[in-house]
Amino acid sequence: METTVLTARVAWQDGRYVAVIEGLDLEAAGETVEDAQNELIQLMRNWIEIQDGRSLLEETLAMAGFPGVQEDTELQLEFVD
């Protein structure tokens, strides 16, 4: 099974922590770094379910710079500094 790694960063913005996945228009916020990360993880899971339900997941990820994602590709979210 292949794995595609999605990279996320958390930054302090406007009095809160904001977590963003690079290449995707997914952003979540929280009062702590952990809150922002957990919100982003939940948002990503929901986003994947919606995209997959519409049979658009592979196409959407390819357009975002993640080509080659197949039905059995594992998506991994990594938070970096």
C-alpha cells in the first residue's frame, strides 16, 4: 500500500493557533496548538469522506499537487514546525 503524506503547519495568527494543510484549502483554529491540530484532523477526515463520497478525492488531490493517489492509498497527515 502506498502512502501520501500531507504536511500541516500551525502558526499563531490573530490571537489563536491556526493549522493549515499545505496544498489544500483546509484550515482549522484553536486556543492551543493541540486544539488547532485536533480540529484540523477532524476537518480533514470529514473532507475526505465528502470528496470520496462524490468520487472526487483522487482528482482533487491530484489538482492540489498530490498525483497518483488511488483508492487504496493511505493518507498521512504530518505536522511540522
